[in-house]
Amino acid sequence: MASCRPNRDMLIPGTGQGGIVRQHSIVIVVISAAFLSVRAAGAHGIAGNRYFDGTLTIDDPAVADEAIVPVYSHSALTAQDSNIVENRLNWSFARLLTPTLAVTADSGWLRQNWSIGHPSGSDKTDVGLKYEAYRNNRHEMLMSVSLQWGIGHSGSAAVGTDAPHTILPGVTFGKGFGDLPDSLSWLRPFAITGAVIDEIPVGSTRGMALTPNPATGRFDSVLSPGVETLHWGFSIQYSTLYLTRRFDGGPPKEEPLNQLVPLVEFRFDSPRGQYTAATMNPGFAYVAVWWQFAGEVILPLNRAGGNGPGFRAQLLLFLDDMMPSLFGKPLLSNRPERSQIAW
């Protein structure tokens, strides 16, 4: 599970026009996907033999009792024609209500290093629901839909996160290639995941932000308009399970944990009327029985995505395995058998 929020590391707006993705169609996708057939799921983002990493820059398709405590990122950004360095700590939490429905919450704290000062403050807080809408264990497929509420003015104006209320419909998916025939067996370790989240301001569409004033050496308080932003991206993952005797092309013998997974993530933030911020994020994840550690390098693909490399690290806890007496079953129903083990 990535942080449930759309990652805002690169939401410093550029100038000019271009790089915009059509955004309203995602709402229709989310509503339609909610009516797909469902199957009971177990812990983690597992479908058949495939474990889908808890990604760091985009959301993943897992619906489970999980917590990120924390994800830390260090990045070089551009804002108001100035270069800044941003250090960010974010956290997220998901608790199952039913085997396929979880309540989610996320927020964070960040510090920015400008040439005239070092403001810090809280990130915006989001709360919502996430639902596993489709599962196919044999073909290693998962899809989830989500709906979050961004709590207006829960962030700090000092770091530009004093945003208005927002609604965030989204869809995430994962597809592994372990079902390919023997002639393409070299592709079996690979998988792809993706996420699309539309962040739509509602109600009052203005917040406050501080901008540097080089002439006075101080920060000025200005109105910051809320902008509809499409957060989207995908990851390519390589499961080392397929290089071991644990995989023989048939039904899974156990959960595909205790493995190293190299991956690369691509993330894009497309504010309406502004340039798309794009980054490539190569890294790795190691998944154990009740935790996952992951790290990756942040490489900007354009000026809006940053002005230099950074890095990101995450600790993800599988709460149902870590504390089974407290998180061993959903709040509103009994947990079924772990269907990802069955073919």
C-alpha cells in the first residue's frame, strides 16, 4: 500500500500551458468499476502467486489492515521561480470494515528550505474508503476503487498546503504475468500496477500560502487558488519469487512473502492549465511476513517535476500479521479463508 493520499511532492505548479490530461472521465470509471464482481480477499496485495508492492509514489491495489509509519522523501523543487529543498514525512492507515472494504486516513509534515527561510508545517489530511472491486487469482489481477475527502484547511499555509476541501475519486490496478505460457516464461516475474486519482476542489476554492519576497527577505501571505489536479502513474515490478523453486507454474503453495522486488515507478501530476510534473523513481522493496521496507531515487523528467534528484524511503506494516489479536478480522464481518492461496 502506498500512502493513500496522492503524493504531493511535485505539486509545485509550473507556468504556462500544456501537459494536461482529461480529468473528469475518471469519475465515470470509478462509478462503473464499483459494480464489477468481487471475491473475498486475504491480507496484503496478493493475487495468486503475485505480491504487488506497497508502492511509494502512487497508490497500490491492496485493501488490507496496513499502516505506513512513515514514508520519508527528500526532493529538490521549483516554486515561484525559486529553488527549494523539501523534506517530507507522511503516514497512512487503513482498517478493514469488511474483507473487501477499508476506511483510510493519511496526513504528514514537511519542511521547506528556501534561500530566505525554513518554513515547516502539517500536510493536508485525507479520509476515505477503499474497495477491492475485482480479483482474479489465476491471472494475477487486482483492481480497487477509492473515494477520499480532503479536509479543507487542515494543512499549513507556511508550506503551501492550506488547500480547500477536495473530493478524490480514484482507481488502482495490478496485473502480473505469471500466467504466461512457457514460450514467454522470461516475462513471468514482471508485473505492472497503476493508479489514477482526480483531486477536485469543492466549496471555497482558495487557500492561503506564503511566498518569498527577495526584496524584503520575508515571506508574504497570498491567496492560493485550488486547482483540479489529476494524479496518475504506473509501476513496473520484478518478483524474485519466480526465480526460486517456490514457483512451478501452478497454484501457490504459500503467500509470496520474504522476497526482494526491484521496481521503477513513474508518476505524473497534471494541474488544470499548467504543466504536468513528471518523475521516474527506480528502487526496490523487500517484503517480509509483517513488514515491507522500500526505497527509491527521485529523478525528475521535466522542470515541473523538480530541478535535481532526490530519494524516498518507506516502512509499511501489515497490521493483521503484526497484531493478529487486534487486527485479525474486519470490524463489520468475520474474515473468510485467504482466497489468494486457492486457485
